[in-house]
Amino acid sequence: MGLQLMLPRLRPTLYSAQPRLILPSTRHHNTHARTMSQQAPAPTPKFSPGADTETLRPAVDKLLRESGGRWTLSKDGEAVERNFKFKTFTKTWDFMTAVSLQCKIRNHHPEWSNVYNTTFIRWTTHNPKGLSDRDVHLAALCDTLARDFGEVIEDPSPSSVDQKTNTMGDRPDEASCAMGQLAGAAVSAAGDCCGRKPQ
Ligand SMILES: C[C@H](O)[C@H](O)[C@H]1CNC2=NC(N)=NC(=O)C2=N1
């Protein structure tokens, strides 16, 4: 028997020889993909003081379940976030324009970033801090607008899927993680939206 026959056959998707970029996964947690064996507790929604939690809680749950579970809660529970992909930059920008019109109507802005044909959107309320009905409403609206603008729906990459549970496990999609970091950098550079405006 040749040596080759004695070696286990490795599935290329599971044992890729290519090095993978592993980014820290502190910001993204898919509450529905988490398994019991993982230690960190799943984040729970942190609502804005004064928010109507009785209506908001099921609405957030619905967001996390719908659109293939693409919305996730941030680790601190104060935001819902997700990545959107389109065919072209123009389609992405058109979608973002439509979202920004809704922001104007609602007097509420996202924390977001755009790279070519993708946009990462995070909804959170800065004052009073936490998840509010505006965040939940605008997140749901984004799903509808994305559909209208021809969102490209992709299966999660095989490298991020836990092969035993067939879930995303604790490792979020790398691209969306990088986009989240980009939005995070923008947040650090931004001024305080709720403070006094310079004269
Ligand atoms: C004065 C004005 O209502 C505030 O600055 C609004 C504008 N848009 C906002 N957007 C978000 N995401 N959070 C806020 O607290 C907020 N506040």
C-alpha cells in the first residue's frame, strides 16, 4: 500500500493550505448562531432609556431572525448591524442615497461605511444611548430597500461556517468585520451628534 493511500483524505475547504486572515471578533455576535459550548454569553439588546421595550424586543428578535439572520447585535447590545452587497458601486450608492433620505425624514443617522459594492450599516442611538424604535424601524427599512435595489445575497463563506453545527459559530464573516472596523474608525473621528453645534 503506497504512502498516499494511508493518509487521510483532506477536504480542501476544511484544510486549506492558504493562510486565512483572522480578525478579532469582539464586535460581531450572531445571537442565533452561537452554540452552547462557547463561553461568552450571547449579547442581549440594550434599549435606550424610555424606549417601549415591550414592542421593541420582539421587533429586534424579528430582525435577528429575518433576512437569513444577517442582522446581528453588537457585543454591548446597543446596536444592530449588518453588511449589504450589491452588483456595482452605483447600486450600492443608490441604496445608500435611499437610506439617507429616510435618515433625513427620521432625523436619525447610521454608523456606516462603504467600500466599492458593499456597505456596512450599524443602527444605534447615541442619546439616550442604546437601541431605540428609530434604529429598529430603519434597520427593517434597510432590508426592504436593499431588496428593491437588487441586493446580492451570498451564502456565508465555507471558511466561516462551523462544520459541525453548520452555523457561523463565533467567527463572523471577515469582510463584514473589516467593514465594521472601518465604521468604528469613522465613529472615533466623528463629532458628537447630540451635543451643541458650533456657531
Ligand atoms: C438633535 C438631533 O435630534 C440629534 O442629534 C439626533 C440626530 N440623529 C441621531 N442619530 C442617532 N443615531 N442617534 C442620535 O442620538 C441622534 N440624535
